Amino acid sequence: LTPAFISNPPQKGGVKENSFNWDWGLRVGLGTHLGHDCWDIGANYTWFETNQTATVQKNAPAFIRATRINELIWMKRAKSSYSVGYNNVNLELGRSYFISEKISTKPHLGLKSAWIDLDQNIHYALTFLDGPDQAEGAIVKVIAKSFLWGMGPRGGLNMEWYLGDGFSIAGNLAGALLYGYVRGSEHFKPDANIIQGVSIERRIKAKTHRFIPTAQMFLGLIWETYMFEKTKHLTLGAGYEIEYYWRANQMTNMEDTSTPNNFIVSRRDQVQGISEDVMFYGITMKARLEF
């Protein structure tokens, strides 16, 4: 009996991906005014973690095509658990200017360092529309990881438009170019004795260095006031923020570059980095006390 391999891609279908929900993060900062020409220096640290699990199931004659496995085999169920860990440190040196009565601007330069840890665990359950029944429901596991650490120069511009009564509209734009160490891996782990050729366990690791461009944008509403006989200054605000990293996801991906013919095992594999972008976005709430 021959397992049902797919010689051609599906004629119609959709792509199932992990879709993350909102989650909490934390940012703390500390800074001081320098004695020279009203310059200030500050540093902030951002921490964020989240995870999500997605499942999909199809019953015969429909099937699932596994995008993380190079063998062309029918699947009846897939479960993907994805976790993200993010740490970032910014060091800024800047000076504020009033360019009009109601608008202030603050250009700044500094350094940025970021750690992005991505882990994906996928379980595939096999199904055969014909062939041996003993392989029905057998599990194939794929464990993929990507880790990025980078550091580089960062610059940007902060602006505020003062509306009155302590309220203002704030907008920040910054960019950085990180030189990073990137590590990716993939562990292909099928159940024992599934079928010949598919039951081979494989581990792939890749390490490289590359430049990672990043961008950060913020737009929100700020309220400020003085307290304790104008010896303390309090700032409260909230807005929408985006952090974008180009090519930060460097999980490895094995592709079959040969043409399957019935039950012929792949004759040549091609391993390459996925090179996907990573984006963090959401509502940022801030509170700052100056004294």
C-alpha cells in the first residue's frame, strides 16, 4: 500500500496563521537635565511577552497542506503555539526647542539595543485518503526558533502642539540601524514508524550577522501640570505606538526542490531563513514626574 502523496498543490484553499491578541507590557525610564545648554540625557527599557495558539482541522476529502514540512503529505489537523519575547533599551541625548508659541520640538540621538525571541511549536496530525490505517492520526512536530540581539545608532524627533489647559498633541518618530546577531533553528520530530522517509528526525541550525533597520512612531494626547508650588512637573498621556523591525524573524525553513513521484523521498533540500518582519503596535499609556 502506498501513502497518498500530493503531486500538485491544492487548487483552492486559505492560509491559517497565528493571530495575536492584546497583551500588557512595561516601559520604565530615567533621565536628567545636563548643565550644558539645556541638553538632557535619558534611558528607557521596554519589556513585552505574549503567546497565542491556533488550531485548524479538515475532514476528508478536504485536507491541510503543512507549510512547515517539505514533504507533500495530507494532514487532517494542525495546532500552532507561538510565543514572543521582546526586550529593548534606548539611550537618548537631546534638546528641546520652541519653533513657535504653540509648538515645541526635540531632536535626539543615541543608541538602541533590542532582543527578540520567537518560538513556534506546531503539531500536525496525518490523515490518508487511501493507504495504511495505522498512520491515521500520527503526529509530526515542528519546533522553530528565532533569536535576535542587535545594537546600533538611533535618532529621531519629538514634537508637541500645545492646545491649552495643559493639553497637547504629541508625535514622536525615530529610526535605528541595528547590527545584530541572529540565530534560527528548526527541529522536525515525527512519531516513530510513521512511514519510511517521513519518520526521519532532523535538526537544523543557522547563525548569521546582519543589519536590521527599525522604526518607531507614536501619536497621542498629553496632559501636563505643575505641583507643589511648581517644584514638580507631572505628565500623563496615552497614544498609539508602532515599533517595526525589518527581517527580524530568521527562523529556518527547509524546502523540497525536487519533484515528487509517487513515494520518492526528497532528493534535494534547500534551507534558508524566512526573513520576515516583526511589528509591535498598540496603546501606550505614560506617566512622567520631573523634579
